[in-house]
Amino acid sequence: MLPQKQKIYKKVYDEARERLLGADIERQLNNAALQYEIGTGTFTISLPFFDETVSLTVPQFAFRSAKGSNVTLVTKIVILHYINTADGSPPGSSIVAYEDIPGCRHYQPVFEKRVAKPLQSAFGRDRYAFLDAGAAIGGKKEEYGDASITLFALPRIPITFILWEGDEEFRPLVRVLFDPSITGYLPLEDIVVISKLAASRILKAARKQHMEEEDYGLSIIFPFGSDKNLPITR
């Protein structure tokens, strides 16, 4: 049996599929700024998703990552919600904090716990690791705070992360800013989800880089793989 949370996700996913099948699919894809090909009763859609491309075939709802990575159920839901919600809103002239998006202020503590605090803990005293991790997943360097990057989660959904490093006097701080048009592309509840996915990718990239640096350091200290394999002279 599926866990209760998975049952809920499956229901939400099924509802999103049915909504798309009942919509003007071509109009929604154009609103979402997505490229697609029309076949005999099918749409093959190309979705830039962070630093990878996910293809989606409708009505089969077959998802495939060009990197070969697993497309999770949560990711599938967010992608379908993006297509279903897209109204073609143009980008705004400024970016806004999560709590300033209409209807989101009440959920600010949840957003901080799930998105901002893990980044503060990981990068609060290392802006360069933050920038390197962002660059590794296609982030665009910005000029806010001590370090900042913008990730495009989907074509019309830029997310800007701003880091202020901590010191003896001040704690580190991470702020996350959005284009105000985001409400024309995602339901409010998905803004937390897509932001957490973005933060998780930054953290994963940093861990990967750290492991690679450790492996490189060991390869210099132990060029034969380990001290057990060093040649022994008597």
C-alpha cells in the first residue's frame, strides 16, 4: 500500500493530468514559453528544468530527463501545475520576497525553515562555496548582498538567492526573491515546493564539489589510492 503522503501526491498528480487533457494544450504551452512538437494526437514537450531538460509526452504523460535522472512525482506535479497555471503574464520590473507575494505571508515561517535556513547553515560563512554551487547548476551571478545567484527553475520562473555572510556580530542571512509574475505560473503552495527543490540542488552541488575536492586532495597525498598501496622500500 502507498503511504498516505504518496496517496495524496498521486491524487494531485491525477487531477493535474485530467486538467491538462481538458485544456487548450497548445495555448497553455505557449503561455508557459515551452517548445513542443505535435504528432498524431500527441504533444512532445521540452521543459528546461533547472540545469536539465525534461521531456513530456501527452497524453501518455511519459516524463524523461535528458540526464537520465529520476523525475520524481513531486517534480511531475510541479511541471504539470506550471503548464496548467501559465497565463502568459509578462515579467515584472522588480523582484519581491516570498512574504510579499499575495497570500504567502502566513506561510513565511514554513518557507524559512524549508528553504532559507538550510542554505544559511551550509553557506553562512562561505560565499564562494555558495557561488560555485550555483554556477555548477547553471545559476546566473547577481550583485545583491555578499553573494547572489538566479536559477531558472522553469522558463518563466526565476528564483534569486541572496546571501549575507555571518560574522562575530551578525548571523548569516539568506533571502529568496521572485518575479511577481510567479502567481501567473504556479499555485501558491507550489512556490515553497519549487524553492525547496532549488535549494536542494544548490546543496547537492556543493556536496558534490566538496567530495571532489577531498578526492583530489587524497590523490595528491596518496597518489596510489591509499597508504596501503604505497611502494615499500626496505
